[in-house]
Amino acid sequence: MAERQLIGVVGGGQMGSGIAQLAAVAGFHVLLYDSNADVLVRANSSISSSIRRLVSKGQLSQSASDDAMKNLKFAQNLEDFRDADVIIEAIVESEVVKKTLFLELDKIAKVSAILASNTSSISITRLASTTSRPSQVIGMHFMNPPPIMKLIEIIRGADTSDAVYATVKSLAERLGKTVICSQDYPGFIVNRILMPMINEAFYTLYTGVATKEDIDTGMKLGTNHPMGPLELADFIGLDVCLSIMNVLHEGLGDSKYSPCPLLVQYVDAGRLGRKKGIGVYSYQKEPAKLKP
Ligand code: NAI
């Protein structure tokens, strides 16, 4: 990927901002865009404070941190992606919205550009079918948070070329990640296995088998998971979990993937997890207490 230096990232939420940070620290020029300008303001401050933390922990030198911040630019609109070599989409987990974006990116991006999706579960083949370059469309599924997690799952659509796969694999390795390769089926590898477990944790809570704390403690101490499934769901975002369960349910046609009504209800109520301050657990700070 020596000749591919400019990475565009579309979507500046928790995944897009993490991917942009990772690529900027790794020495790529990065252009980050979100349709919500406030998100970009928040992304800028979260990336700079995260990079400062790396410096204070001795994991990054001051000059490498300055370089990373110089590598990162914010796009005003999608037209700014015309010179990008690889564009990584990390917007909302909706097939309709992603397809619209791929259609637009295909018109703007240069002919040689690769269009990658960070989707957790949506068909790469279907996203690719909206473009005139299906051989250059691929799944590049980062784990959350992208700067820390060691894995990238690469998904080959029906028409993804060997050359594009090799380029994206080498990009992932330059970002310091281990790569696994999945065929293009709902949920790929990681979420095909992880999400039914999270959904089952919701059913365990919903049917009154145990408290949320005991479910999470059971899986942490009983199976050595670093986070309990409900805590992890809040971290991922309950809306993202629900979208993935819907993709598994519709795509694999088995009732065992039916989303738990409690997960659906939380999403309907806007309890989306950490990003909203409330999900299965509450993350809202206690109101300040008056001194006696
Ligand atoms: P998020 O909700 O934090 O961020 C999504 C961002 O996309 C928002 O800032 C929104 O303003 C922006 N957006 C929506 N439509 C847009 C458009 N048409 N153009 C430009 N920006 C647009 O979501 P998150 O968690 O960052 O997820 C993004 C993608 O990454 C999803 O496909 C999700 O499935 C995937 N993913 C999420 C993981 C997680 O743990 N949350 C892990 C791995 C992948």
C-alpha cells in the first residue's frame, strides 16, 4: 500500500473517530467526515485527548503525536474525498443509508480508489452492487475501540478482487492489526458468534433468570470474558446490536436469531448504551449533592 497514502473516513462516531486516529498515528494522511458537524467537533477533541493520553503514558513520542494531529484533516463534504486512495465508511448500521452513501462515493472517488465498509453485519456484495466498481469494494471490520483492539476482520464481497484484498490486508497490517478473512454472510465471523450471545444475555435478563449484574459477573468470572455481555452491549451501542440481530434474523432465516423484546424496547426508548449515558446500565453522573 506504499502508493496509497490518503485515507478517507466517513462517519465520525465512536468507530470512525477511532479509525481516523489509528490511521493518523500510523502515518497516513486522513480525512474525516460526518454529516453532523457537531460530531466532527467532538471527534476532534476526543482524538486529541486520546493522543495526549498515549503521550502521557509513554506510548507515543511528542513529535509522533504532533505528526499524527497534522495528518488529520476534517472534510467539509464528500467532494473532498476525490483524491482519497481508500475510503472507509463507518456510518450508521443501515443498509439503505450505506447504499446511498456508496452510490455517492462511487461518483466522487477516483477510479482507482477502494471503498471499504466497517459494517458489522451488512452484505458487502449488496453495498458493492450500488457502485460501478464492485471488485474494489470490501469489508474492513475494525473492533471497538479501533486504536486498541488487535483485530481487523476483512470481508470479501462476491466480486472483490484478489489485488484489492491484498492491498487492504497490507493496510490493516500497517495499522498494526492481525487480519482474519470472512466470506460475505450475515454477521461474518465475529458478530455471527458474539451477537447471539449478547441477545441471549438480554433474554436471560428479560425472563427474570438473574439480575444484570449477576449475568455480567457470571460471564466475566465464569468464562473469563473481560466484559460481561450486557456491559459489552452498552459499549457497542444497543442500536448497533439490534441492527446486527435483525441482519442475522433476516439473512439466516432462523428464529434463534430473533432479537430479544427487551433489547428492542431499550432501543425504542432511546437507551442506546454508553453513548447516550443510559442503556442496560446508567452512566449518568450523580447530580451534585449540596454541602450541608
Ligand atoms: P455511531 O452512531 O457512533 O456513529 C455513526 C456516525 O455516522 C454518526 O456520527 C452519524 O452522524 C454519522 N452518519 C450517519 N449517516 C451519515 C452519512 N450519510 N454520511 C456521513 N455520516 C453519517 O456508530 P458507530 O458505533 O461508530 O458505528 C458505525 C459503524 O461501525 C456501523 O456500521 C457499526 O455497525 C460499525 N461497527 C460498530 C462497532 C461498535 O462497537 N459500535 C464495532 C465495529 C463496527
